[in-house]
Amino acid sequence: MSDPIAPTGVNPNVPNAARMYDYYLGGKDNFAVDREMGDLVLGIFPQMREIALQSREAIREIVEHLAAQGVRQFLDLGSGMPTRENVHEIAMRVAPDSRVVYVDHDEVVCAHGRALLAEPERVAMVHADVRDPRAVLDRPEVRGLIDFDRPVGVLMMFLLHLIPDEDKPHDFVAEYRDALAPGSYLAVAHAGSDARPETMARISKLYEQANSPFRPRSRDEVAAFFGDFELIAPWDLNIPEDLPMFMDEDLAKTGYCGLGRKR
């Protein structure tokens, strides 16, 4: 497998969490160092590839659900590499008038995202750090497509477990919640630390060599990201049988996925 050409400023010798995820999905936008690190993770946790595939299905289900509920604006934070069934494709299939903004701090992700987008009047790729909500929300590209006086679907799928506690993720997620109009939704998918602590600790150790940490969290820590939002079934964290993010019983309790609605 030949490597893509690294854009200026991108170090192809440091494992990258977004490119590793692309590798788990069977994508081609990764370097040898990402595949090597990905194989080490798979050696510890072979289910990671299946989890990545099922995670895309979870995104599809959530976006279809929100579009069916009348949401026409989507903010995908930490969007990662473009892949099969991207958010704008899913949303526009249900509601052609949907508008989507992707946000990521990775230059490779943004370069691929911009190359993919054919409708800049309805879809944007923004290079920004999601840990700084004001810098994201005040960007002209974001304000040009999203009206925060109307409901927005905010996606934080497989993002927050790549952010360490010292960056205060619960605080900045609260800022995003506060900026949303009633009727908006927040979707969070997050690796769990409850059921397989030893395995997760070993994966976390490997990610110390990558560009992002890996910080799985407990059920209560994940639930706290929703604040006072109303949790919606079938992704309700309060319903024990729906706690597993992944539907395959062999993969149960590797993470949590919740969907909350602002009253």
C-alpha cells in the first residue's frame, strides 16, 4: 500500500488518530506509521475495526433521525477523515435543504474535506480547534451556514475521548450547549472505561505515541456531557440495555452513545 503525499506542515512520521481511524475503516488516507500503530491497537483489541464500522452506522442512524425530526443544520465537531456516508450526504438524502459544517484541527482532514465538498453554499469544512467554542462558533463559515437561533444538530462522535481532562472537555461542551437554541440536539459517542479497564489502559498507553491522547471515560462522566439536555431513546444513557454503543453483544460496553435534546 503506497502512502499519499503529505501536505506541507504534516508530519507523516507521527501516528495520527484521525488517520488511524481511517485505517480501521479500510480507508487509504493514512501513512505507514498510522497502520503500524493501528495494528498494535488491533493486537490488543481486535474488535476495533468492527467498532469503527459500526460507529459509522451509529452516525448514519443519528443523522437520519435528526433530519426526520426537522433538523436542517448540522455542526460536526472533530469530523475526522471523509469516508463513506458522510454527514452531509446522509442529511441531504433525507432533507435536501440541509446545511452541514465540519470542524477539525487536523490539516490532512481539512484538505481531504475541502476536496470532497462540491456545494460550498450548503457545506463547509472549517480548520479550527473544537476546544475553543467561541473561535469555532464565530467563524464566518459557520455563521454563514448555521443560524443558532434555530435548532442545530451538534455531533461530537468519537471526539471527546481524544481530549484529556486538563483541557476541561466538560466545560467547553457546556459552552456549545449554551449556544444552542431550544430544540437543538447533542450527539456524543465516547469510549468507555467501565467494562474493560485493563484493555483501555493499554490502548491509552499506545496513543501516547500519537498526536492525540486516548481518554476513555465512565458512564457518569459521559452522561455529564449532556448537562440538563433531555436524553432521547434509543440512545438514552439512562436505559441500561441501550448503554452499549455497539449492537453486537461481543462488543458491548466498549463505549457509550447518547443523544440529548435541549428543552
